[in-house]
Amino acid sequence: MNKIVNNLKISYNDEGPDGAPVIVFIHGFPLNKSMWNKQVEALKVNYHVIAYDIRGHGNSDIGEEDFTIDLFVNDLLHLMSALKIEKAILCGLSMGGYIALNAIENFPERFEALILSDTNCIADSPEAKEKRMSAIENIKNNGVEKYAVESMKNLFAPESFKSKKEEIDAAWEMIVKTSTQSLYNTLHALSERKETCNKLSQIKVPVLIMVGSEDSITPPASASLMHEKIKGSFMQIIDHAGHLSNMENPVGFNDQLKKFVDSVCDKQLNNIHKINNQSEENLALNQESFKFQSGNQPDLNGQNQGKGYSDMDAAADLNAKILKITMTIMDQYPELSKYLEEMPVTIPNKKNPDITLNNLKTYYESLSLMLNKYKSEHPAIGI
Ligand code: MLT
């Protein structure tokens, strides 16, 4: 499908039921939306899934403007608006992750959760910039195929060249089909991108970070750095994979991806996250009910949270803790999943105006208690 966005044609796949939670996939460089085929296939049953070609890639037009990550973010926001998507879960790999990080930094209200795959938050070093400029020269002098041969060596883990023939061929096709002008423009945009590490602590939505165990472009250390900075984030290393972890190990990747989005979109958890996004009608009620007498505020982990720790921060902390425990249950103790349904109502409304952070705290505590009790009664099952 195509849509005219910012005066140019953007090509995208749109799958899954209308009204389901939306997941937008953003591809890496120099690839296109088809790198997400296996994720789209796996998620379209329960989710409204969009995978689009960044301008100049796949079947999207290149346009006239100089490429920048800001421009790519602008395209993303316009595409979402054109598709009437108010809020989405974003999943970006590498360059897609750079775009996702920039997008959430500047438009946090448009995103529900984030999956950062094989990416990083740092800007290019002078050496990295130099390499990008030499790549442009090489393409000019030796053609795109020579460039594709070199890129492929970095994109895939060595074992994938033997075991993932189909994916290797698909990635090759994607690279050689990208126009040289788009390669030049994108290499420039990547080299000029700004770091996003300093803003990671401000991310308030659930985040899953994934990285191929043998990713040599954005290695597990880059993922760990982001994981440390994003409070409450989850990190998973995908085995048997290099930089293109979703293509090299789709089973492992999809398994983590599904668990994460299922947890985020779980009906009850969704309620909790809405606290950070209250409607006009509920805002006043929430503000009222979030007012704590001093000494009445939840003391998370028994720590003194100190000055400047707002009720919204406390809600975000509790959300992260509840999400973590929910994922543990879904992952390791599925027999307890039925108890997740027993979430109390957590959004104040006219009928239930008395809901406070304490409700979140109570829910978190009852989940922990239930899990700990179960673990102690079933020591053989515990991991
Ligand atoms: C990508 O996969 O998008 C690229 O490796 C990103 C980069 O070169 O920085």
C-alpha cells in the first residue's frame, strides 16, 4: 500500500485487525520493510501491524530534501497521522532504533512502548563518520555490489552464512535495490545523527532491548548501556544472531517480542499505563487522587525517594515493576497467568474517584506475594 506523506509516496504493509493495539516496525539500513516479514506474520493475528519503507528505501520515494533522522521522524509521525494512529508501540532495528529513540524523545505522547533492537544511543565518532564518507566514495568508484559484499559481512553472524541462506539472499536483494542516491543520503544522515543517551532516563514507557549475541555493529555492550539508563527496561540477548537478529533468529526474537507486547497490551496493564495519559475528564480526578499526605506515599523498595520524586514518577516505577513481574509470570510460571486477570480498576473515573497510587502498590505487592509464595511451595520449578 502507498500513502502520500510529506508530499512523497511512502510504501507500507498494514496487517491485522482494526482496533487492535498498533505496532509500527522501522527497518535498518540499507534494508527495507520486508526485513520484518516474519514479525508481521507472527503478530498480525492479535495486533494491527505496520511496517513501512523509510524514504529512499524499498518502494518509498526519495524526495528532494536532505536526509536527517529528524526528517525520518517527521515522516513517521505524518504516516501515523495519515493512518489515524494516535499511539503506537514502536519497534526499530539499528537505524530504525535511532529513529525510534529520537521519536520518543520528541513526541513521547505518541508512543505506548518501545522495542529497541540491535541499536545504540551514541552518535558517530569521528572515525565512524570517516568510514561513512569512505563508503560513499567506494560506492561511487566500485558500485553498489562491492558495497553490499562488505555490508553483508557485518550484518550477519558468521554461522548465518551457512544456516540462513534465504535471509542472506533477501538482505542482498534489499541492499542492491536501494538507489545509490539514497545510500549517499542515508550515510550522511547517520553520520550526522545526535546522541540520545542523555535522554534515556526520561523514557516512561515499557522498553524491551534486544541484541544479537554476535552483533558486531551495535554489540551487546551498547544494549547494556541503554538498559542501564532506561529505568525498568528489559534486555534480551538473541542467540545465533548478529546485527539482523530478527532475521537470523526469528523464533527467539519473536518469542521475546510477543511476550513483551502481550504483557504491555494486557487489558489490565493497559489500564495502568493510561494513568500517564489521562483524558481531560479524568485528569482533575487523578490529580486530586494522586495528592498524598506526607507519610502516605508508597515507599517503593523501602527507599527514601527524596525530593523531586513525583507521583507520576512513582506511577512509572510501579508500572515498570508490575510489567516485570507480569513478564516473569508469563515466561516462567504460565500456570499463574489467570491471576493477572484479577487486576483491580486503577483509573479514577466518576464512579471510582478514590483510586490512588496505593492501588497500584497494592496490586504490585499482591502479585509479588503470590509469586513468592508459589515459588516457595514449588521449589523444584523455580529458576
Ligand atoms: C543499520 O543496520 O541500520 C546500520 O547498521 C546502522 C548504522 O550503520 O549505524
